[in-house]
Amino acid sequence: MGKTIKIGLLGSGTVGSGVVEVLKKNVDEISQKSGTEIEIKKILVRDLKKKRPHLEGMELTDDINDILKDEDIDIIVELMGGLHPAREYMLRAMKAGKHVVTANKDVVAQFGKDMFGAAKENRVEFLFEASVGGGIPIITPLKESLTANRITEVMGIVNGTTNYMLTQMTNCGNDYETALREAQELGYAEANPAADVEGYDAARKVAILASLAFNTRVTLDDVSVEGITHITPQDIEYAKELGYVIKLLAIANDSEKGVDVRVHPAFLKKAHPLASVNDVFNAIFIKGNAIGEAMFYGQGAGSLPTASAVVADIITVAREIVKGIYAAVDCSAFQVKPFCPLEETESSYYIRLLVADQPGVLGTIATVFGDQGVSLKSVIQTQRVKDQAEIVVVTHHVYHKQLLKAEQVLLNLPVVTTISNVIRVETKKGEV
Amino acid sequence: MGKTIKIGLLGSGTVGSGVVEVLKKNVDEISQKSGTEIEIKKILVRDLKKKRPHLEGMELTDDINDILKDEDIDIIVELMGGLHPAREYMLRAMKAGKHVVTANKDVVAQFGKDMFGAAKENRVEFLFEASVGGGIPIITPLKESLTANRITEVMGIVNGTTNYMLTQMTNCGNDYETALREAQELGYAEANPAADVEGYDAARKVAILASLAFNTRVTLDDVSVEGITHITPQDIEYAKELGYVIKLLAIANDSEKGVDVRVHPAFLKKAHPLASVNDVFNAIFIKGNAIGEAMFYGQGAGSLPTASAVVADIITVAREIVKGIYAAVDCSAFQVKPFCPLEETESSYYIRLLVADQPGVLGTIATVFGDQGVSLKSVIQTQRVKDQAEIVVVTHHVYHKQLLKAEQVLLNLPVVTTISNVIRVETKKGEV
């Protein structure tokens, strides 16, 4: 056994506590797999006075310099979250020659380039398996196991909060507000749920996945984002009738049209492997030109699952220290690929409209779609809503810009009261 | 870019051709990810005269020494299959200082210890991602991404041939012989299908997975094996009625009773993530004390998917050569855990019996089970088969030895004509 490897832990919240617990309860296996003992030397906390019985006997500090200037510490494990000061602390740590392990999707999605640069410059590891998919191994597989592929598609359910809410809405008929309240009561959603329900959490994760999968830099700003706040029980019901479920999907495509990365709710065929991923589970589906299709499934959040990913990264670093090697995989964004503008993306769409309940309306609407080159796959159902009629249409594959144009024209028709909702339908082009 | 890395390829069959194709079509990505060019220098074939248009322009040889003694060759990629001479060639290659990448589950499951020993002794890599689950990344995740866990369970569908057959039997009502013939026509089953249908292929794979997951040596001989040859359309139908599908499962448990590794068909609840893994797809489900549950899904066989795993291993080796490091993860079987004898394993069972169609028979049979301490969950259906009655019972969790005893007593009853089938039902203990 080599010298004990010492960790400086930044943050002692849910994931931090999980890391402490996992390192403790699996201590024998972990030291055998690492070839050395691993010890948390210091923990950065915000408030030294707060009671933390689970950290009994550990050295706490509220001064980052206590940790960054401690030459005994080999690895900084950053679990504070948020952009600042997490980014600065990690950069300083690397400059001081310390390896960094983080679960911070915000920093990786926004400042990935700087972080990888700093890691390379200082010959340290910068590992972030826990930033996407909680415990699910997906970063290492992308960096090491799927390297023989040209990956063309990544599609995933990467936000547990919204997946729990949509599952509740689907299985119990709950509306959005009820589902959100339940998720909050269970601790799955924050008091301010915006980052989850508006899709930004998923967007950060898919930016990271797309960068790794397509070998080009994708940041949060490159992701088109739409959340689930507008999904109603009616939409869920129509989806069911048509043989679909609604999921918040993180999608990234790399095609001749460019790289296209987005987060939005979508109708997904019930038979699709992602359709049965329920509650807080996450899953990531990958398509590559050698492997075909592969999927990774597991718990996308939570104290111990996320700690599983963090500690795996710690072990990876420990093994390198023990062997005296620097085995970091170079930053994989070695290409600069153009993006495909959202308007040029293609999809099938579900559109729910409220219209005047009078003869000929359906014909008028169908004509508008036709004029914009939007061919309709089906008008699945109409029903009366007070003195109006509800019409639901599903289109064949059309460009997003065609859809936008058709919407505009429809809204100007006197017979159209409102477009209640528009949701993408995940089908392959030409699929019926 | 460093010096070109040269490969000696042993075998030019399905997977070998896939490796040639993948290295060619993704050449740019692969060289950027490796940091160097990768080139197949020589290919060992059995018959030099056979036409191989896809290997046009490549150097073929039928003499292993041409490859093993070529000092220019850095990596041997063994895709011949079978124990011998594959094992000997790989050992010789390692002794000659060459890294080895293989898809050979037979050798890894039977001679893993020797292979890892030789690799360590000669400071070369011995990588075998393609030996289990085709393209699905599972070996690297177990060696690197799940290391923080104490893994307690591995359950997978790891044989594509039998999964295709069972899917056909379930969806089309085909009998075993028809399903086998179809699988053979499609090239999914060999002319001699024994290794697949009798479960030995799956057994080799689960031995490898269990060794990695539980950190103890598990070889083919330690696996209890039962194939699918006795599964009939009746069993499939009863399973459906009860809300199950029948799958050939590879199961490994590590509990206080010891390590228990087996392959057998089993009833699996329709809602289980593995239940919807159909056709030639494979999936591996892992339970760990930090990650909870995780699943890896993809194509378990085929030329390109398997090549995806082989080439990923090649890239791993290439990166080490380029960096001038030796980063091999030590053999993970650092513990010696006792095995749990099959008789001591517990399961719920489905039992289909043919009995005399006379009053009181059901009572007699229930009493036999009761006498052996086997509590019945349900007697799901009886129907007449000629002048006899068919009874299907499902037991609660019982020890395998209790089941065996009950079977023995039942077969001695004059009213019992035969026990038509006994199949395990995958439920958690105490689950209703």
C-alpha cells in the first residue's frame, strides 16, 4: 500500500454526506481497488456552527485556503454546486497541483474548456462522472468505451424531478401543480423548481454529453430549452390514446445539417426503451455507427448514487497516484462542428387547438397546414370544450420553421381561438 | 502524433471483419482519440487461399510466428474464439511484451487467472470488453465506474440467440423447434446450437461478470447452468397469464450465504426493466450498495457492435503507449469468497404437473408441498389434457432443496403422471 491519499471536500450537503458514507462503509473494497487508503482530511462548510452529527470527528473549515494551501491534500472533491466560487476554487486547486473531482454540471457545461485546459496545463485529472446521470456510468463510457464510434445521437431522460412529475401525471392523472407539490414534499424538487421544470438542469447535462459524444464544444448557450410547465392532463391523455407517453427529453444529433442540441417534452412511443423509464430514474440512449443502439439506466440523483460516481472518480485518481502515472484522457472536443439552427430541425408535432365549433373549420385548418407544406398524419380527435371544439392534429416530419409559420397563420384565423399546446413527437422521418 | 501503433489480428471472421471495417471508417476520430495512427499489420487466417475481398491489400499469414515474432507489432487482437490455441497464442504474445485485446469469453471465464497473471508479469494490458455483452460497455464500467460499490447482484440477458428465440415464442406463439430453426436461418444460432440453448455461453459471461463484480474468482465450473430446451408454448402462455415473460437469465448474487452464480430460464415480471429486452438485445442489471440499481443495454452480438468494444480496448492500449504509461487495473479478484451451494439458494418456483383428473388430487398435491415446507402462492389454473388434468402452482420463496424433495415425493404419488416443467420465478423474498 502506498501513502494514504488525502481529500479536501468542498461542501457537505446531500452528495457530500453520501461521499463520506460510501468511503466509510466500503472502505475495505475501496482501498483494495485503489491500492491505497483514502481519507477525507478537511471539509469546507459554510457555517462552522451548524450541527453535523454525520461528520463527527472530521476536520471542518470555513476557509478555502485551509484546504487549497494544504500540501498534504491530493484531491479536491467539489460538491458545492453553482458556478461561483466553485469554478474559481477548482481552478486554484488545479494550479496548486491538486486533482479535481466534481459533480458540478453548471461549471462543466459552461466553463468546460477552461477546466480541461487547466487540468492539462497542471497535469492533474479533472473528472466529472457525477455531473450527468447521478450514479449512471456515462462520462467514462463516452470517454473510453464508445471511442470506436462516430456517435450520431444522444437521447436521454436526465432530470429526475421532471420525470417523477410526468410519471405522476401519467399514472395518477395529476395536474402539473399537484405533481410539483408532491415532488417538493418528497424532496425531489426544490422550493424554487425553475432549473428543473424549465429544463435548464437537463440542458446543462446534454451540453456535457453532446460535447463528449460529438467531439465538439457544446455549452449551455447552444442548447434550445423548453420545460414541462405547459404540459396538461389533456396532453397526457391524448398521448396515451395515440400510444405515447410524454417525457422531458434531452436530445443531441450530429448530422450533415450540423449539431442540434435541445431539451423539450416529447411524445415517445410506448415501446421505446426510454418510455418505461419512470419516477426519478434516468436513462441515456446512444446511437453510434459501430455499436448501433445502447442505453444506460439508473438513479439519476440522490445522495448515495451520486456519491457512487464521485467515489469512482476518486478511485481513478488514486490508482494513478499509486502507479505514479498521469493517464488523463485529453479533452475530447477536438473538432469544431457547426450547429443546426432550431428552425432547420425536423420533427413530427402534436398540436392541440381550440376552434369555433362550426362546419368547415377542420377543412380551413387543414388547408393552412397544407399551404405551409405541413402534411398531417392524423387528426386524432375533436371534442367540445364549452361552446368550442378541440382539435388535435399530428403532423408528419416538418421543419420547425414550417411549423412556426403555420402557427402564425392559424392564430390569425378568426375561427381559431387559441393554440393550446404544441409538443414534438419523437418519430423517425418517414415512420408512420 | 506518435509512431503508428501496429496490430496483429488473429482471426478474420465476423468480429475480425468488423474490426477492420470500424478502424477504416472511423479512422479520423480514432486517431484523434488515440493520439496516434492505428494500423492492422498482419492477419492470421486459417486458409490463405480463401477469397477475402474485404481484406484486400492486407498482409495475411497462416503462421502465428509471423505475428508473435514481429517486433513491430504492439497489440495482438485475438478473435479466433475457443480455448485452444487462443489461450496459448495470447500467453505467448504477452510474454513477447505485446498487449492483448480479446473477445474470447471461453478463455477469460476459464483461464482468467493465468491471463491476468501473465499481463501483470509482462506489464502489458489484457483487455476483454467484447467478451460480454457485445458492444455494451460493461467490463470497463465494472472495473472503473462502479468501484465505489459493494455489488450484491448482477442479473442479465447475455445471450442473444436464446433471447431471440424466447421473444419469438412469446410474440408469435412459436414452439422451441420453430424458434430455433428461424434463429438458425437468420444466422443468430449456429448449426450446433448447444452452447447457446443449453446456457453455456451465458454461463461463461456471467462467470466473468461475477468475478469482476464480487472481486472473487468465478469460473465456468462454479456456475449452475440450465438452458431453454425444455421451455414450451404452454409455459410461455401460463407466464403471460400470470403477468410474466420467460427470459434466460444469468444471475449472480453475493450475500451472507455466499456467492451464487447461475444461468436458467425464469419468469420475470413484465414491469422489470429486463422484461422488455427483446430479440438479440442484451442487458445487464447491477445492484450495488451505493448506486442502487443500474442497467446497461445494447446489442449483445454482431460484427460491428462487438468490434465497437474491441476497438475501444485497442484505443485504451494506444493511449497508454502514446503516453508511455502502464495503467492496467489490477486483477479485481482480490478476495476468495465461498460459494453458496445450489440447494441452499432460494427462489419462487412455477411447477406444471399432469395429474389424474379425479376429486381430491389438488388437496393431495397441496399437502405434499406443505409437508416439505413449501408454501404455495397460487394454483393458477387447471385444464384437461386428454383424460388428465394439468395443474400449475407457483410457490413462495423456498430453498432449492425443499423444491427437489417435494418433486421427489410428488413423482412417487400414483395420481401424479409427470412433472411437466419447473421454472424459477424471479421475485424478491416476501414479495406477493
